[in-house]
Amino acid sequence: MSNSTEIEKRVPGFVYLDMNRVKSISSRIDQGYIKEQVEEKEESEEVAASIYGSIKAHIFGSIGPSAETGAEVSGSFAQGSRSQETKALHHYYYNLLEDWLEQAEGDWFHDVDSMSSEVGGASALPSRFRNTVNEGDIIRVSGDVNLMDFQTSVDLMDGFFDAIDLLEEFQTETIRNQLSGMSAEDIDMSEISQLEFTEFRSLKPLFETLEAVLPDEYRDMIITELDLANTGNDFGFWATIKRDKLETSPVELISKHQSQEVPNCTMLARVESITTEPNEDPTAEEINQENDDFEFGELLHVANDLGSEFGLNVEYPKVSVSPISIYR
């Protein structure tokens, strides 16, 4: 049995992997570095050459025979197939990419977990993050990821409301039959509380409003939030992710956990927007603007504020990011 020094770090179980973003970052990498890492990782020169050839074709976009081996690269890689073989290549290459990113630590790559420990605790992290990290930098951060899938949630609630209508119809018909003596069924519908139906139905207008204002594009997106404990406020990371980049369907993923929160995740992401604290005291210019005639363009600001209320866009103190990967 190999001793602990020979055992590599645990293979990540991916929740989400955006290979388009991985390939974008890969444009910065010296291919010689990747070749060296693959050869170091693999004992067989033949296996290393095959893997590196596939990486060149599928990640770096070099189609055709491998420059190193002269061997023809598998067409399935070049076509972007989502086969198990291709997924394995994605995961293999991703580990190399993350190792390479760590070399830029403190420059344009930041490990937020390390940053938190360096500043002496999570409470000082928000300030340190805003002073150190720039928009466009890449970060790695760990925490519990909350997934909000609008499409699945709306479909599920519509199903519940339809079920209530059917149950109420059944309840009414059964009671009518029992009172008229036309039914011999031993069903005591009095135990089905009408109050429970009423309380649940009271939520229907809220969900119908959400469904009415929700842009079609958001039905294909999943809002993702990674909150950090003990920061003293709601500091964390907010993102939208595409469902086709998830390793499993949202329903399958969420059903495996007790809630929509997937615990103990690591997220690699590009920082898009570092929000700033709103100015609560209006300036003289803002006061004058309020006294001016209403402009149609202000409706856009109203729409944006309403979108924030429904959780459709990032709000301070959260930071907006574009996830590259989420794994456990």
C-alpha cells in the first residue's frame, strides 16, 4: 500500500464546471507547462503523450495529429462530446489548471480562505477583500452554496396549487355524497383542514407575481449564493449559473441534500462586480433631481430595484462572480 506522501489529493466531485471559461483561462497558459505536468504525473510516456495530445486538441483547440507523437487525436474530443471520456479529460485538466493558478496567488488569483486566516479572522475579511481584490481577478473560496432554481421552484409550486384545487374538489364531492347517503366510503374528510388549504393558497398571488415578472432568460438560470460565516454581515458571493453546466440536473442535485443548500463546496470564479455600500443620505443633486419632472428613464431604475427585491441581481455587501467550477 502507498504511504500518505504518495497519495494525491482527493479527486473533486464536481457540482458545476464551465469548460468555456476554463478554455478562456487556458489561453494564458504556456502549453509547455501543461506538457511538463502531464509527463510528471504519468509514469508511462505513451499515456502522457496521449493525454497531452487530447488536451491540446480539446482544450487548446489544436485539431489533428499531435505535434509530439504524430498520433491522430480522437474526434470525440475535438467535437466537444459530453461523453464520460471527455468529462474525465475535463476533470484531469482542471486539476492542472488550478495548480497553475496557485502560482499567481496574491497577484490576480486569490484564495479567500487563506486571506481570511491571514487577516486574523472572518470578521476582517470583507474589508481586506475589497482592498486587495480587483474586478476581473480569479478567486477560490469555500462554503455552503445555496442554489435557487426559479424554473423548478415555479413548476413545483404550480403543481402544488393545482393539487389543492383537485383536493378541494374531491373533499367537496365526498362530503356531499356522505351527507346525501349516496356514498358508503369510510373517509372522514373533516380531518383535511380547510384552514391549511387557505393558508397555502394565500401564497399563490406572490408566486404568480414572481412568475409574471420573471424574464424568460432567468428560467434557464440558477441563482447561486455562497455565504461566509462569521463575517459580521451578509458578505458573500452571488452568481447566476447555467443549468447545462451542472454535472447533474438541478432536481437530482437538490434532492440529494436536505435543502437547496449544498454544503462544503469550493468555488473557483471570476470577480465581476465588487459592490459598494449605498449612500443613504441624498446629495443636493439627488434632491434636485427628485424635484424635477419625472423622466421615463427612471422606470429602469425602478425595475432594477424591484428586481433586487426578488433576488434577481446582486446587492451590497455581496460580490458578483462568474463561477468557473463548484466542487466538493
